[in-house]
Amino acid sequence: MTEVTLFSYITKEEQERMRVCFRMRETSFQNNETIMEYSSSMKKIGLILDGQASVYCCDEEGKQYLLDELKKDGVFGEPFLLPEESQHYYVCAKSKTRVLFIDYEHVVKRCENACSFHSQLVSNLLQMIAMHASRQANRIFVLSRGSTKKKIMAYLHFTAEECKSNCFTLPMSYTSMAEYLSVDRSAMMRELKMLSDEGIIEKDGKKLRIPVLEN
């Protein structure tokens, strides 16, 4: 599926008209500031304009899990992850971040002007929800691997596929990667070193190459 953003195929002029029609609002957040806490109903969609953020889940015991890393054009909100009542989901800024908020009801309710770009935005949103579901399915596959080494390799293979190259830069820090894979960071770094020593991967900081994926 071709990668789309919320405003794909919508002109700058149409986007400005949409900001008024949809009552969009822009807000800036500082590093480590909470951007949004999820509710049990469809309320908001957030679009990252600049910066980066992380989506977390806290279980009933207070343990925190990293669910997703967001960068420019990344979207979040209840349509992408309607939470269970026993769990707390929230989005946290990881740098100075600008976010555009859209009320969900303005997306699903047809406006009086029947604007063509409204239909395009809904189409984009549905495609993004499908892509998000695909990424979550990939993550379930990664987490189901039986060892830290297998989790790392599954994650790196999926990342290479997304980048369409066997040479890529990790989209997150190693600390976040360990959280994402639900493994101990020290154990993960040891496995990465062994993979590098065995020639399975080549690593220079966050830049990685997987020779076995070369044609």
C-alpha cells in the first residue's frame, strides 16, 4: 500500500479552508510534556506538524509500555487505538513538538458544503488506519519471537522493508527500541554486538546494514 499522510492529494489552499471548516487547532508542546490522554470514545485525531512523540500504555499495575514512535505527519488518537478501560494510553512529546488537533466528529459528519477534500481526508484516514493495523500486526509477530536475538532480527527485517533498503538508520533510540521489543536494553545491546561480530549485521551508531538482504 502506498504511504499516505492525512493531507495527501489535498492542496495547500484546501487545507487552509479545511482548518476553518473542521475547527482544527494547533498547539505546541515541550519535551516530555503530555500531548494527549486517550478516552474510551472517539474524540480527537492528532497530526504531528513538527517534532516527535511517543505513544505509551500503562497497565493496571502501573507498568509502562512503548507502543509507537511518531514523527512529522504521524497521526494518533482514538480511531487508531481505542483503549481498554483497564489500561491508560497517552502521547508524550520527545522534543519541542507542534500538533494539529481535529475533532473526530467533524471528520465523520459531512459538512454542509459537501467539500471534495472532505471525502479525500476520510479516504486518507482510512488508509492510515489500515497501515497502522499492519504495523501493529508486524509488532505482534516481532514480540512473539522466542528470544531477544529473534526479536531484534524480526524488527530489523521489518524496518529494512519499510525503508526499502538493507542500509538504514534506526527510527528510534536504542533505549526506545528495547522498550518497543519489551527486552532488557543491556541484553539487547549484547545481542547486537554478537550479531555484528558474526557479520549478520553491520552497525555504526544507529546506522545499520544487513548484508544477507542484498540481492
